[in-house]
Amino acid sequence: MVLVPLHTLLLGENVRHQLAQSPGLWFAFGSIAISHFWKAFRSGYDVMPDDQLKQRVRWDVYILMLRGIAMFMMIGFAFFLVPLMALLLTYFEIWPERVIGAVFGNPSRLYEYDPEKEK
């Protein structure tokens, strides 16, 4: 969502050329992907009980969505974008339960929502 306004800039010829010619960029993207997989494996998602797994995955997905929405809303404030984004995303990292609670309700009961039961 955040990158939609930058569509022409991100898909321009210069970016494609840099991606094709720069092993440093590939290394950076690869290390970011590997670090995310490493974090997921260390979190123990594979051995968690179902309720705890639902809770944890929803928690992570909701925080990710809220970060994207917050960054998308800040696009209009280009002058204050970096400090505002830094403050807001720091708040998201330090107090994620407050952010989730403000938007989605009680963060300790996220595992209870089952969309298939409501149909």
C-alpha cells in the first residue's frame, strides 16, 4: 500500500538496471529474507499449540497491516514523514498490545475469532 504512489519510480529502468548489476542489493535482500525465516523458526511456530499459534500469527499480521496503513496515511506529510514515521513505528514496536487493542480489541484473545464459525 505504501509503495503504490511510487509505482513509476520503483519500476523504472534505473531500478531494474541497478538490481541486475548489483550483487550488494541481492545480498541485502537475501539477508533480510533469511533473517525473517530465522526469526520465524526460532519463534517456535512449528511446535506451538493451535490457540497460541493463531494468537501469535494474528498478532504479527495485524501489526504488519497497521504499520502499512500508518505509513500510507503519512505520505501526505512529506516534510514530517521520517520523524513521524520513526515515532509511530517505534510506538508500534514498544507497545504492540496497545496498538492492537486500540484497533482490534483485546489482544490476548485474538485466537478466539474464527471466521468459519460465523458463516
